[in-house]
Amino acid sequence: MSTFYLSAFTFGGGYVIVPLMRKKFVNEYKWIEEEEMIDLIAIAQSSPGAIAINSSIIIGYELAGPVGAGITLLGTVLPPLIIVSIISLFYIAFRDNLIVNGAMKGMQAGVAAIIVDVVFNLIGDIRKLNDKFSTYLMVGVFIATFFINIIAIILICGVLGVAYKYYERKRG
């Protein structure tokens, strides 16, 4: 029900629904720990496909196994499917409507604000961990996105993450 509700009333895609999932499942229900949620979202982002769907599947699986993954998948996919199906019936009427176009522009501004909020929250989460490696990696990835293909960045970060965890375990 939570993923259905979030998906039904969230505009802007995965980068908007993910922080709302975090608030719901970590802060409100306390079903998932903060650090575990960050790890699950990182896995969802690195997997092919839409981040909202990947996140809901991974969280559902973590909470209730394969059945939970299936239920959260339906809860995330059904609302947009229903909404888009209804809107498609009235597309011609909505296409040229100034009020609808204005509302969409307003939603774009809201989505941008939520994405900025997510970025600052993630920065705060990384700073709380007091992990210099993660901080340097975050800054490096931000700079690298201007020069390097995102697929290469993901692969490099995966290798660096595995190497760092291996180094930490060896160190003690």
C-alpha cells in the first residue's frame, strides 16, 4: 500500500519517489536501517531499468522476499499505468490546455527542488558516516560526470568500492 500511495502521488520519477520511500520505510515505519537503505538504493541505481521500480523491488525483497518484491512492483507500476491510461483518453483536450501546461511547469520546478533536497540529504548522510573514502569518491564522481561516460564511472566506482571493502576487512 505504501508503494502504491507513493507512486500514485509522486511526479518526477525515481529521484523523487526514492527519498519518499526512505522517509516512509526508514523514518516512519523503521523497517529498514538508514545505512541499509543507502546500500539498497545504490544497488537499485546501478541496476538497469527505472530506479523507482528497482528500488521498490529491492526494498520489497528485503522486507518480505520474492512475494514482497512482486507486491511492491505492482504497487509502484499500477498507479502510473492507470493515470497514463486515463490521460491518454483525453490527450487532445489536455494537450493545448493552458492550465494543464502551467500545472506541469509547476511540477517540474517542484521535482527539481526535491532532487536538490535528495542530493543535500545524501551529502549529509555521507558526512555522518565520517568516511573520507566515500566523500572523496562522491566529489570525484561529480567532477568525472563532466568528462567521462557514466557507464565507465559506474564500473570504476564498483571496482573501487570492492577494493575499498577488501582493504577495510584486511585492515581489521
